[in-house]
Amino acid sequence: MEEDSGRSAAVERILSRAGTAVAEGRTQHHERDGEQADLADRQALRRVAGLSTELEDVTEVEYRQLRLERVVLAGVYSAGTATEAENNLRELAALAETAGSSVLDGVLQRRPAPDPGTFLGSGKAEELRALVSAAGADTVICDGELSPSQRRGLEDLVKVKVIDRTALILDIFAQHATSKEGKAQVELAQYEYLLPRLRGWGESMSRQAGGQAAGGVGIGSRGPGETKIELDRRRIRTKMAKLRREIAAMKTARVTKRDSRRRNAVPSVAIAGYTNAGKSSLLNRLTGAGVLVENALFATLDPTVRRARTEDGRVYTLTDTVGFVRQLPTQLVEAFRSTLEEVAEADVVLHVVDGSHPDPLGQLSAVRSVLLEVGAQDLPELVVVNKADAADPDVLAELLRRETDAVVVSARTGDGLDKLRDRLSGLLPHPEVTLEVLIPFDRGDLVSRVHAEAEVLAQEHTASGTRLRARVSPTLARLLNAASTG
């Protein structure tokens, strides 16, 4: 009885989803976030409880909303503490909410390894079946990546659809991708996930002639043929190859823009971090970009690049990137590799961590493991602890004890942003060439470019032109020296 009581308390804590996107309620926007027109588009088809997916009238097509799926969560952990396992399942609940589900209940089990047949042990699997039946759930979401046999075994037992964490994250990405490249990357990741999980049943999947299946023709009619599952696999591989070509072609445009910024010696800062850590809010605070801000996981999938300027006049770019998550599916890392290169090619990584999260150190570790995968582990890193206004003081103190150089800010209130700008200015590279030139008045375009791209140390207007003393890139230095009159 005590075990049941403890389990119920654990599930209750998980379902409260403290420290996740859905627990905090509606998104709090600041005037620097702009009009947020994209948010209305995203919420136009938000799933709601009580609405059917069946249309009663064809005129409803543009306005229908989708029925919330009713889900039960299942988690297994073999290492770590019970608190860490609860945090992981709590995050799974937030992911399910973001995907458009209503989380009804959950089970959590400690065992040496997931059961090879049904993921959960036999007793816990029976408990899950009873929970699904009692709650009227239509989906089970497991906190891990299921093998095809585990998914089939658990589905046969609970009699409802079973998906794993990877499929759930892929579904969220599919809902949130807006750009052509983002959609192609998500589609490629979905095919990568689907390919080893295709399955068929007996003769209904057969495309091989022979015997009675060949209409009685029999001997002499048999050919190699293809089973339907083989045909499906071939079609998926063909589609994947096409998507890879399209993504490679789209990558060229981003590389061209990035090379252009490098030629002009514009330093770049990549904002990286765990999903829902407040990266987009921070970008809006620093640049007034007005990019979409939503209190949900994986709100941003498409990179946004904006220009900013330091206090001493140096121009740099800030790139908002897709958020990371614990156990980010390898299919997504591969599909989004071209996008994640924005991080690897940056001069500085602004690593944003959610100070209000129950386990910010776990977030830091998860993000750094992905940075390692994309080759960005050796870049200068500035840890920014966001949401300080909502952080637990003890958790914040422990985080700052581990990350002694971190900057504490609140994108919502603006606290700590001046210190962040100062620290960022110190990490950005300075232009390489210091020179003093006299630019004639008819070359005002060069003077304007110096102010836009370089670091102006002194400026004086004389009878012959504008005398500038500045730190500039080698390319700009050649142009200025060629135009200088002395």
C-alpha cells in the first residue's frame, strides 16, 4: 500500500509539470517581441478538447480544429535518481502538450533495462493497460526510443496506439516547421525514423507471383518481383535521396550569405540552448527582432539572423537557432546539420539555460553533447542563465557555483542585459587593421560603410574630406587606402 501511495505521489508530481512550458500558463510578451503575427497562424488549428475531427459541413474546412489526443505516459529508468526520472517524464508531458495532447496519467518504473518485448515489465505493463482502459486514453507515449518489436508488443497488450519519444518530437517539428528548408529537414528525419519500422502482414503485402498467387499459372511464371514492403522501402529511399539533394541545394544560399558576412568581417554570435530556455525572447531584447515567442517546446525551428551593435559601435550578427533537448533524436541532428552549422561557424556561442527549470545542469549537459556532435565544442562560450525572475535561489546558487563565468539575466524584465552586452562585447573579435585615412567628400559611401562594419576610434571633418581613425577588416582597409587622399 505504501508503494502505491508513493507511486501516486510521483505521478501527481509529474502531471503537475512544474518547471515546464505548460505549467507556467500563457506566454508573456514584451513590446520588443513585436506584433507576433506568426503566433496567430500557429494557433489557428490548435487542437482543443471536445471537438471532433469529422466535418459536419464542408464550409468548416478552413476553420476546423483537431481533437486533443488523450495520452498516458510510460517511463523506465535504470540509472540516476527517482527525481531525475520524474523530471524526464515531466518533460515528456510538456512535449505531449506541445504536440496537442491531453495527458491523463502515467507510470514510472525502475528496472535494470527496458523489457525487450514490451518496454515495461509484465506487471507494470498490465498496470498501464488498466490505466489506459480506465482513463479512456487513445495513445501511450513511452519515454525512450522503442524497437519495432517493443512497440508491437506493447500495442498488442494495451490495445491503443503506442509511440515513443522520438516520434513525438518529430511530430512537433512537423507541426512547427514553416520554411521550405525546415519542412524538408523534418520530412527527411521522419523517413529516417520510419524506414526501419515498416512492417507488413502475410499475403496482403506480397507482390511476388507463383502458385495460386499467380492466378493458377504456377511453374514458369515466378519472377523476382517485389513485396509491397520492399516497394515501400525503395520509394522511401528514393524520396530521402531527393530530399538530401534539395537540402544541399538550399544550404548553398546560407553558405553564400555566411561567406559574405565573413568577407565583411562581421562577427557572428549563435544563440544556442535547451528548448524553451528563452532564446527568442533574448534575441528580441537584444535586437528588437520581433521573432515568434511562445511558451512551448520547440517554438523556433528556422534560424533567424539579426544585426546588432556593441556600445563601441562594432556590428555583429545574432542567430536564433533550434532548441535542443535531452536525447535529441539522431535523425533530427543529421537532418538539421546544415542549420546547426550556424552554431559551429559562429565566433561566440551564447548558451542560454533556463534558470527556473528543476534541472538546469542537465540542460547544460544535453546542449553541450549536441554542440560536440556538430563540432562547436571549442568555440568561446558564454553561459546565460535566463528567467532569473522565476528561478529558485538555491538552484540558481548551485548553477553559478558550477558555472562561475555565467551571466544571470531575465529577458522578461530586462535585468542583467547590460552586463550581458558588456561581456559579449569583450568576447567578440576586434577588426584586425588599425588605420588613419582622409576620405574625400564624394566617397561618403565608404564613410558610411566604416560606421556600419568597423570600429570608429576618431572622426574629423576637414576642408579636404573626412579624416577617420578606425579598426577595419583587411578588405575594407584596401578600399579605404585606395580612396584616401592622404
